[in-house]
Amino acid sequence: MSDNSENHAKHVAIIMDGNGRWAKRRHLPRAMGHRQGVEAVRKLVRSVESMGIDCLTLYAFSSENWKRPEEEVGDLMNLLRKFIKSDLPEFIANDVRLKIVGDYKSLAPDIVAQLEDALEKTSGGSRILAVALNYGSQQEIVQAAAKAAVQGEVTEESLAANLYTADLPPLDLLIRTSGEVRLSNFLLWQCAYAEMAFVDVLWPDFTPEHLQQVLDDFADRERRFGGR
């Protein structure tokens, strides 16, 4: 394990890809893949403190995911309801602050109420779990630029101050599982100087050990931020 503390990733974001393929390979319904994906989330969230991660951002539901079959969207929303209800006490006990990235207020009213209750009850947490819900990065940038224009001059700083992630630390590392190599409209602005890792493991099979390996690889990289 690397001991390069200067290159320690404090903010890690993950595109959790591969639930459907995981289920298909096992001849199971897609819903089973999503359920196993939630279990992978639980294991990872419980491990990040020991890895020194201050903020973990997870791409849970994109604004484009509404195009999926109605039954699958319904399954995902029900999983979200169950996850909030079952895991909120653990978040509070483990000093985790929930943060929602995206237009979550467009979700079903009962989910919005659950989320806002969770946001309030975890507001004092020192470590951040940011969940991207109904999120699309291009739309986020357009909205942030429009808000910045109303406020005055549009600069890199004023635009960044109006992003959903304005109160989060800079993104250090973006991980995508399943072997796919694309960003899928996720944190495009925030990824400007982030390191990236594309892991050929389906999300339900992604473990804290996989994450630790990626963190170790990250620690060995030389980050230049445009310099030499």
C-alpha cells in the first residue's frame, strides 16, 4: 500500500455501472442487479472512513434514466425509499452527512420528504455521502451559468459557486465500474483535473478492496494540474 499522503484522495466519485449486466449473466431480473448494487453501496460507505475519504459521490440516477422502462424506474425508486429508511440511522450514528446532487425535488413527493428529512437529520455529519439523483452535468452547468449571469460577471469562480457541488471539496478521483470508458454526463466541470480510473468489475461485485487498490494507484500518480 502506498504511503504517499500528499496524493491521498479526499473526494472520490463513482459511476456505479453494471447492475443490469450482473443480473443478465446470472439469468436474473434487472431488479436483482439493482438490489445487489445497493448492497455494494452499503459495504463501500461503511469502509470509506478507514480509507481517509472525506467525501464519496455516487451516481445513483441520471436525468436520462427516466428513459428506461417504467417498471425498472419504479424498482429504482422503491429501492431508494427502502435505502433511506433502513440506512438513515446508520448514517447518523457514523457521522455521515447526506448531500443530494441534482434536481431531487422533481422526484415523487414522498421521496422528496424522505430525502429532506434525511438531509436535516444528518446535517451535522463530518463525512459526506453525496448522491446524484435526477442529475445531468450539462444541465447543471447551463443552470449554474445562468445563475452566475444574473448575479454579475460569469467567471470560472462564479459558475463553480452555483453548481450543486459548490460546498463539496474538489474532486480528486473519478471511478467507473463495468469496463465502460465514458463519463455519461457526470461531473463534467468537476472532472477538469480529476484523475480517472475505469475498472473492469461490474458494480455489484465492486468491493472495498477494489476501491483500496484504485486509491493506492491514485497515490502513485503525479498530479500536475496543467503544470510540468
